[in-house]
Amino acid sequence: MKTPWLTHQYKKLPSIKKFVLWVKGRKFHILINPSIGSWMALSDKEFAKYEEGKLDSLMCENLYLRQLNQTEEGKVVSFSFPKPANYPSVVVINVTLRCNLFCKYCFAECGQGDKTNDMGKKVIKEIVDQMLQMPETKKITFEFQGGEPLLNPEAIEFCAQYASKQAPKYGKIVSFRVESNGILINQRIIRLLKRYNIKIGISLDGPEKLTNGARVYPNGKGAFQDIWRGIQLLRKNGVPIDGSVCTIGKHNVKHPKEIVDFFRKAHIGFKPRPVNILGRELKNNMAPNDNDWYRCFVKMYHRSKKTGAVNFSIHIFEENVYTPIRDYICLRYPCGAAREIISVNPNGDVFPCDGFKGVQELKMGNILEEPIVKMLQKPWVQKLRNRTAADIPKCRECLFRGMCCSCIYSCYGAFGNIYREDPSHNDRYKIFIFLIKEWLKKNLKNGKDEKLKNTNKKRGVSTNYGRV
């Protein structure tokens, strides 16, 4: 069948996969293009027509526009997806590898150390100068991490001051952010944040009992009260909190409701994510067991939707499942490592992302010895930059490879190999299935029944549930 606006006839695309989902007693056949993550749900009747090649023109065009079929001539629709960056626009500056805490799962194994090894002005100037000269970038973000970056506020201040002064010379826009545990917040830090408009994120794992299960001092004492004091001081002085990383492990994975309610009442947006399997985690084994992250995500999802809590992980996963957008660099191939982001240690050693700050095998070079742009051209770095699902046996067979990515440093920590599946791949698979079901439930609830479908078809409106 043909229409005035698309005059093609269509046939099946061999690469399309199929699976069945039951939602509220109804059977749906899901067609999915694993390479790009587009999908569509068909009823039994529609699926039978699809199998026989007898779908009407509107349905065929809906499939075509999601790259779920092809024309009789073998053509498929082409998408203009944004291309991954060639040069990083975010640099994580590890101004110190010291930390006042001794978190049980710290992937960088940070702890007390010698201040003489903190980052100095020479390395900072080199970072700023090279990032401001980075090709194809207009805005550069300098993110201060550690260890605990507020142990070296002098480095933060010097970087912000120097970068703000140099940026206009290169026609660049600069922004600053610090990821902190919040314990060292004082009036000096507040003045620094305000003067250079530095955003600050505070890491927390939920209410006091849960946070104290992992975020502890070297003597084992929980740090929640000191972290909370820092948060209150920020608020008292009008400094907003730019979100919170909430690490999910054995200490809190069974308490999703308490976590969501805590962040909602605290008016803090949070990003729950499983423990990264590197560093101290390799000894303490705090990562969630199989299925626990999935169950936690689902309960957090429902609680967040019900209460209005700002849960960034829900947004990230929904975006990947329901839209063609893949702007979260840790959940798409190729990932952002050595593309959108790099990480620099106090001595000038450069790594593909902040997760590798303690892994010498993945050192790209030293910023005092060679430019970043040259490091990016090294063959092994190029291979890492172009890492896709096709390079990973389990990923290349996965239905959801087009909306996912194996975390490069978690799989390295778990398997000693960056070309392996993510340690939480089973949980992610179930999260994708769950979100497709939620989409179907929502549309059924909103009255997209057969009568409405027929009405909309007359208007030329697609009512199929799938999204690219």
C-alpha cells in the first residue's frame, strides 16, 4: 500500500529481532532494531499481518521511520544522530588523591596521604592551556575531584582564576564544578564557590544509617552528620547543591523507599548507580548481587514518580529507551572516555576517564611531557575511543545494545578487560524490559484502545507505542 507522502512499498528487515511481552493481560509483540535501540509494539492482529507482509501503509511507514523495515529496493531510513565528540570538553582535575574519608567501596582507594603530592600550579596551567586550545570545543568544563578536592582549595582557586582569565583569549567559555563529600565546607570554601560560580555536588548514599554503612572515616566512624552539616552551611549561604551521586551497594540496595524519601525531603536531585568495581571494592565486595540493582531501580522508579523526587537515573534510562537521545556518555556506544572527557592526576598523568585515576595500565601519557591531542592519536587510545558493542561478545548479541553501554572501568575492574560486558548487564536488561512495559501500561491507561486507534488512523496519527 502507498500514501501521498511516502510512495514506497516495504518488506522485512532481516536484522530486526522479536520478543513477546504481556502487559495487563494483553499480549504485545515487540520489534526491535538492536543496533540503534528503536522499537515498536504490535498487537496479535498487527503482528500476524506483519508476518504475512500485509500491514497497512501507515503501519509500514511507522516501522520504516524507526528503521524496523526496508523498502522493496532494500533501502532503510537514514538517521542524523549526533556524532560522538573527537576532542574532550570536560576535564576531571584530581587536585589531590588524599581523602579525609575511607569509603568502603572507593574505586580509587583514596585515603590519608602526603600533601606534597597534591596538584601544583605547573600542572594546572598546562591543563588549562591545553584544554583552551582543544579543537572543536566551545565550552570547557573543569571538574574538580580527588580524593576529596576540598583538601586542596588553593588548586581549585588557582585553576578557576587562571582559566577565567585565559578563556577570552581563545574565544572559549569555561565552567567549573566540584564533586565533594561536603565535610570541609566552611566560609572560605563558600566564598570560593560564589566568586567563580563553581557548582558543587555532594555524594550521599541516603539517610544517616545507610550513608554510614559505607561512607566512613579511617577509624570506621560514619560521616553522615559532618556531611549534613556541610549541606546546611551551603544552603544557609545561598549555595545550591548540584545533585548527589548515590552509590548503591549491599549497604543500601534493600532500602529504595528510604533513599528516595530522604532525597525528596532534602530537596536534592540524586543519581543512584551501582558500586563501581575497582579499587577498594575489589576487597570489600559491596556491589549489589544479581537482580538487586534491578529490584532497587524499579522500587525507586515507582516511589520517585509518586513523590516527585528528582531521580536522574530514571531520566537517563527513560531517555535511552523512549527517545533517540544518547547524551549520557556512560550509557551509549562509543562511551565518552577519551572523547567527551579525560582525567588528570596531581602529577600530570592523563587517563581516559575519572574511573581510571588509579589504573596505571590505562595511562594515556603525562601532560607535562606530551599534549593531550597527541595522546588521543595513540593506536590503543583510538581503539578504546571507538569501542562499541561489536567488540564485546555478550553485548554484540544483546537486544538492547543500541540503548546501553558496558561501563569501561567497571568491566575492567570485574574482568581485567575493557572488552567485556558490564558487571550489571543482567540487571540492565531487566530495567529495559521494565521500562518498555511501563510505556505500554501508560498508553493502555490513557485509553489507547482499538476504537481510539482507528480514529487516529483516519487522522494520519500513529498510536503505536514504540519509540526510536
